[in-house]
Amino acid sequence: METIATRAVIIGGGIAGLYTAKVLSEFYREVLLIDKDKFPNNPAHRKGTPQAFHPHRFTQRGKVITDRLFPGFEKDLLAQGGLSSLHRKMHHMNPYGSMEAKFPRDDVKFSRAVLEWVIREHVKTLSNVRLLPETDGVGLLTNDDQTRVTGVSVRRRDGRGEGEPIAADLVVDTSGRSSKLAAWLKDGGYDVPKPDLLKVNLGYSTRRYRVPDDQVALIKEWDTINISGHVMPNCFTGVLSFIENQVVEVALYKPGGVYPPTDIKGYEEALSQLPSPLIASILQNLEPLTPPRAYRVPYLHRYQFSKMERWPKGLLVLGDAYCIFDPIFGQGMTVAAMEAEVLASCLREQQLHPHPQFEQQVLQKFEGVIEPAWWLNCAADLRCEGVEYIASEPLHGIQFGQQYMDLFLKELTIKQDFKHYGLYWGVNTLSLSPHAIFNSQMITATLHASAEGMKLLEEFSNPKEEASEQHWEQLVPTFSQAYYEPLSNINK
């Protein structure tokens, strides 16, 4: 495929930036990936990713896209000590009971440091991609009337090149929650709408443990244990997962400003108070590797870049710089992967049929990816006391959506219905469109299955007319189905 322009510059060398570099390498003669950190020579945490110590995972959707972009990446994870999850047990406890099953797919589990290192090593093999570490993006370069971004101004951390200009045909901001893009656009005379905010005040405390050689049977038995803290008031959610090289990570988590302890004694006490003793009993046989480490997220944001009347040519943004998701749901990397795939499709279309508003079209398509993940995040976190939503418009359908999803989960848990649990899990991990459970047939069957459902039916239906398919599907947003795999592909 012929390239369409000379140079693209990416601000931010994390996972989203690496995805973007791979995509742009097929369309630009030169791709520069700049990051403020020094890239480690082996799997290690970077200062610019304070969340890296805490659990990271792909949804199945994220894995599928990553394998398309970087074929064989899971073999590299295995070479770094990663573990296959195939046929290992998952245990998920929710307010209505527990679901336990063996993991059906051959996925490889990892830490953030290992994943990022593996993908970066793939990107480094691309002949037209150059990494510029220890380099800050300090501003955008534009033409005289500021209608086009012509590059980026950078500062080298070694003291060279204060405000050094780097020309580019396209600049993509993937710098995450530290992004300065909104401020740069305002400085350029652009009217940037206030972002939607979900004030979650959430806190993590994560500790790592080593599995002794005489306990390796645990690795073959277990994959993930998730104990929901919603079962009991003032209780944390606990998640145990096996990563690479006989290491286990355990995270305690809660939104609403009630932060899990970071001292060892308090952490162990909080583990003992989880509504199930399963995690605490496993940890009795493991060796602590680290003290608990904290991570705090005061709010999640969703910028409304696609709604701006004016947007400069030659500029795009994706990943956490556009929208931040609750890390506990593991959707952030998947959304970035989906956005990268959308970008590749848009660039191919632009080659064949150039459009003058290309960048705005891309941002609008990114919204189709972001919207369901954001809505699902809000639906989950707004159940917690102390969480607040601040936006110019209310979330459409959130009241019905929350109650219906709770009822859906309750029914399938009581019945141990693994088929529908697969749908519920697929929607919440972005493998399936929300339409998989928010369709009139599924809604009607769920509501008619219990007295609680009939009460919800009465509350949200029109007593003067029979509830139609259109009625039920108007109760929640009409999420685009264009960005999702067929169910048959996801289950492979």
C-alpha cells in the first residue's frame, strides 16, 4: 500500500501510542513516537505510567485486534513467563451468588510492564518508525490561521532543543490522562466543550506475591478470582490474578472515596473481611513480594472533541487522552485497540475517497467506540455511594439500564445460566455490542421471568399501549454495532 503522506508524530509511547504507530506505519513514510520517559531495555515500569503496577488485562476483543496488529505477540508473552488461562478456573462473586467455570480460551496473562515491552519490541522492528524517548511534547505547531496542525514543539530532557520544532503531516495525541491537548486547542482559539466527568474517587491497593515451587498446582488450577464488594456495605472488591513467572497480583478496590489500606496489617485485615474467604485462603500459602501500592483516580473524563464545530486538520487524539475508563473493568486497552483499528479503516478509505473533514470523521467514529464503554462504566460506578456524574446532558437510559442489568445478572446467577453469563460478560468487556442483551426479545424474556421483573416492566412501560420493540430499544442509547466482532469470531 502506498503511503499517503511524509511524516506522522505520535505524542505518548504507551499502549495506545504503540497501536497507533503500527497503524500509521502502513500509511506514512516516517512515524516518530515521542515519550517523556526513557524506554527500558527489559520489562520494567516507567515513571510516566503510575498505574502500571496494578492489574491490566485484555478483553477478548482487545486480544483479537492486538493479534491482528502484532501477530505472535502472545508467544512473546509466553517467552517472558506469561501463563495460558486455558481450562483454569474463574470464580466471580456478585451480589446474587457466584459463577465458577473453566476458562474456555487460550489467552495469555501478563503484567503491564511485560505487555508494553513485548509490543514495543514489535514496533521497533518497523523500519519507518523511530522512537524518541525522554522527549516532551510542549505544544502544537500550526499554520498562520491555526486551521491546520503542522507539527509539534518538543523539549528534550537532556536539555537540548528547548521548543524544538518537528514538522508533521499528522499529529496524534496518545499521551493519556496527562494530555495537554484541550489547553493547546484553547490557546489556538478553539472552543473546547467541557468534558463529561464521572467523579469516582476510586482507589486501588495492589500487592504481589510469589507462588512457591511446592504450590505450583495453584497456577494450574486458578486463573482469576473476583469477589465483589457490593455484597456487603463498606467492603472492598478483591481481585486475584496470576501473571508471569509464578507471580500473583491481588488488588483491593472501591469507588466513592473509601480507599483500601496500603499498610500491610490493614491490607491483610481488609482481605480477611471480603465476603468470601477464597482469596485470603490462597494467599496463606504464598510469599509476599511487595508491600501494597496505592493508585488513586479522582475522576474519569470523556472529552466531546467530536462535537466541536471547528477542529484543526492534521490532528487526532485517541486512548485515555480522549476518554478515561474505570481501570477495574479492563476496557481502556481494548478501546485503544478498537480506535486504532477504526483509524486504519479511515485511512484506507481516505486513500480511495479523500474527504476534506477527514479528522472530524475519524473523531466521530471514535465516539461510536467510546460511547458504550463510557455508558457501561457509568452504569456500574453510579451504583456506589459518593460517585457523581457531571455533564451538560444526562446519561440516556441509565436508570432503566442499571436496574435491567442487575436483574439480568441476578437471574442468570440464580439459574447458573452460563450461556447468558457469556453474553453479559461479552457486553461488559466490549466483545459484544450492548444490543446483545438490550434487545426487545431479551428484555421481554428477562422482565417476565420474575415478580421483580414484572415490577420493572410496569414501571417503565406505557400502561395505555403494549410495549413494542421500538419502545424497549428507545429506553437505552442506540449503540452502534459496527465496531463489534460476530459472536462466532469472539468465541474462537
